[in-house]
Amino acid sequence: MKNSLKAEFKKLLTVRTTYFISLFFLVLVGFLAFYVDGFKNSPPETLGALGQAKATLFIAGNLTQTASIISVAGGFIGLLLLAHEYRYGTIIYTLSASTSRTKVLLSKIIAVLVFTLVYSAIATTIAVVLMKAGASASGHSLPAQDVNYLTYVAKSVYYAEGFALGGLLFAALIRNQIGAFAALFIIPNPVEGILSLLLKHDSVYLPFTALQQVIQPPAIRGVTAAHADTAVSGVLSAPKGGLVFACYLVAAWLVAWYLFLRRDAA
């Protein structure tokens, strides 16, 4: 298991696409946090009582945007760790070098989890710092923020981990890079969006819709900090949304594990 883990981390950290994706989305998060959120959209001091209350949720309200961008990077990196091997046929050598396919799959999951944990925690922290710096550069002084930074980072990390494991899952099930990317782009939004028209309030129990509840902005007097309206699809608390998604993820990974053991490498 140790050798398998070392091999997966080496693959992850020696592929150029890992660094390109990580850097690109880190720069994107930084630009949006500093310029768009902090510099351009930070709340002015001359606000009414409700505006001041919402201003205290400025950073908390931007969690949805920050976590969504970081999650795309996690999804791409998780997907490519396995999809590259199917694309170039190196999965045969990976499986031949190991005594157990279960060890190979578990090692990939652990590698993706650890990398995404570190990356998303750093990216989220940088986003918070740059939001404050952008607001300061614009000449605005943010009021004391009503936000638990540990919870803020934890929610962002969980959301990114969900997409990272989802990307790896699609690669394991489909075994084709283009097909896996298509699933990652289509299932969370278009497919679940169509299903939400049928399920209405129960659509909140769809996997990625439930995961979205983890990073929903906080509310003050019934008005959300980021003006997000979830009344149509229903609402779950962040812990419940995370739990619903985790149940889907575990069930899907059990299927993927079984197929990974039974199917040919090619």
C-alpha cells in the first residue's frame, strides 16, 4: 500500500496539467477575490441598518463563488489522475505493478483527497486575505465580519473534495477522458437542473444539489448575503446537505470499486 500511495502522489505531482490547473484557478480565485469582490463590490460605509447587517456577511456571502471555482480545479485534477492512464494505456502497467486493484483505487482516492485538502485550504485562505486587501485598496473599511473562518474554510474544502472525488469517480466508471469530462460538466448542472423541474422542492436531495447546500450564503432577516434564492429547489442545512451527498458518493464508489475489480484494464 505504501508503494502504491507513493506512486500515485508521484503521478499527481509530476504531471504538468496538475500545476497548470492549480495555478490557473488560483490566479482566477485571486483576481475575483481581490478585484471583483474586494475592490469593486465591497460595501461602502454609508449604508442603512439592513445594508450594514448584510455588510457584516460580506466575506461569508462570497463563499459560494470562491468554493465553486476551487471545486472545478479539484474536479479536473481528480478526474485526470485516472483518465490520463486510460487515455495513454498506462493503467495496464499500474495494475500489473500492484498486488491488488483495491490498493490502486484506494491510493488514488487518498492522493486526490490529500492534494485537494491542501490546495483548497490554501486557495480559500488566500481568497479571504485578498478580499480584505481589495476592500482596503478601494478605500472601504469592512465592518467586523460575522463569519467563522474555520467553518468557512471547512465548507470550501468539503465542496472541493466532493467535486474531486466526483471527477475521479466519473473517470473510474466511464474509463474515457472525454466521457468523464462530459459527465462532470453535464450531470451537476444541466441534468440535475432538468430533474429539478420534475422534483421541485425534493430536488434538493439530488447529489450535487445537496452538495451545493454546504456553501449556501448565510441569511440575515430573510435576505441572503449573495442574493441567492433556493426556495424553488428547497433548502437543506450545510451538514445535512453534506451528508446526503456523502451517501450518494459512497454508494457510487462501491459500484465503481466493483467494476474496477471486474473489468479489464483496457
